[in-house]
Amino acid sequence: MSTVYLNGEYVSKDQAFISVDDRGFLFGDGIYEVTSAYRGKLFRFDRHLARMKRGLSALRIDLDPSGLEEVHTRLLKENGLEDAPVAYVYLQITRGVAKRSHRFPASPVAPTVYMFAGQYTRPAREQWEQGYKAVTVNDVRWARRDLKTIQLLPNVLGAQASGDHGVDEIVFVQDGMAIEGSHNNFFMVFGETLVTHPLSNQILPGITREVVLELAGTLGYEVQERSVTVEEMFAADEAFHSGTLSEVKPCVEVDGRAIGDGRVGPVTRSLFDAFLAETGGTG
Ligand code: PLP
């Protein structure tokens, strides 16, 4: 049984319980984070921490997560993942336990902090080289998708739609624009130009997105952060999703239509190779 962290304690997962009055359970009133670790080293933790702080502040949950870096590292150790090629730590912070009422608790309660670690098995390169397929899904999420809240029902339904269609991923479509995936950001490649939806309330500011943009600069690709219509997406030479547990994931088909020649392209491949180098070339 794995060891998890709950409210200051490291316990066996089967001994970790939360109250039915937890506002995360009742209202989805909280935030989460997923941080990857390459051979035990947390990747861009400062960026994840900054996103946590921003989310907690937007939700007005009074907790400074700065001390949780140690918990991340210890959870990896407790679960024998400090040497894993790729592992991750999941974190969830809710407003805490209080009698059910939409308003915040009248007297402040301690937020609930739950964390666990797991291993990520990167697909074999041959599988990655086949590329992945996606379907478009109408985006019905709320207007603060820039916050990593635990209210994920549209993402859950979207991800299920991909399963129902026998494909791997989705592309959320908002006002005719291809904006991001259900658990990752989305890039399109036109020639040697990389295009992705701009940061706004419409998408999550992905840490991997940011890393990909940096790597693109280093590799000499032009980068445009602008919206792209679905029609234009189908004219792209290449496309890929980016995310902590997606890394750089080539998308070769959307709604049964090939992107480019329907094969993984050179720009996606070079970005993935640069990403692997950036994360220590492990896995
Ligand atoms: N977009 C959405 C909707 C997500 O849920 C995620 C990650 O969970 C991302 C993008 C990618 O973010 P990151 O690269 O920080 O994992």
C-alpha cells in the first residue's frame, strides 16, 4: 500500500480518510497540482508553486504552500520513487471541513491538504512515433480555466468522449477556436512556426507549455501565441499536446482527419528530444 500525505501526516493510503463535510467533496472547492520528478528531482517546482499560490489566492484559501516542497520529495522517497525515471506528485488543497453552506465557513477552518506520489510510465518510443488521435469537444467549462481547480467535470466528460471514440486525446473548441486539451495544452506547427492559444482565462497556463515555448526559442522556431480556428488547425503541418504527464505528445489526427501527412513531424520530434534532454534524458 502506498504512503500518502494528509494534513501533516504520512499514512498508508488505506488509513487516509477525509470528512464527508469536506468542501472539496461537496463543492469542488479547492485546487490541485501535478508535479513531475525525473530521477527524484522535481521539475520546475518553482513554477508549480507559483501556480498553486495564485490559485489559492484567487479562491481566497488562506494557506502558504511554500513548505510543501519537502513533502513532495519525502513522498517520492516513502514510495521508493526517488530513482524512478519519471514520477509525479499529486497535490490537492481544499477549503476544509465545515457544515454545508455555499458561503465560506463563518469561522476559518484549516484547509485539507492531500498528496500522493505515483510512477509515470512513458510510452515506448515506437508507440510515440505512431502519434496519437484526438476528437474535438465543445468547451463548456467555466470562465476561469486559468485556475487549476478540482472542478473538472467538463474535462472528465471530454476525456471520456475521447475514450468513447477510441482515441487518446481531445481538443477543446471554444468559439470555433482549438484552444487546449482536457489535461494538456495544444500546439500546432505551420512550417517552422509554432502556434498555441494565448494565455488568458480560457486555458490553463501549463508549465510544460512554457517549457516548450522556451525550447522552441532555443531551437530557433518562430512562436506565435494566438488563437487558431478549427479550420486552420486542419491546415497545420503538425500538432501536439503538452502537459506534465503528456510531455510532448504528437497529435496526428483530429476527428478522423489527418494533421499534415498524418505522421509525427520533425518539429514535434525535435521539441520532444529537447524536452527529454531538459529533463535529464531519462526514461
Ligand atoms: N490544460 C489543462 C486543462 C490541464 O488540466 C493541464 C494539466 O493538468 C494542462 C493544460 C497542462 O499543464 P501542465 O503542463 O502544467 O501540466
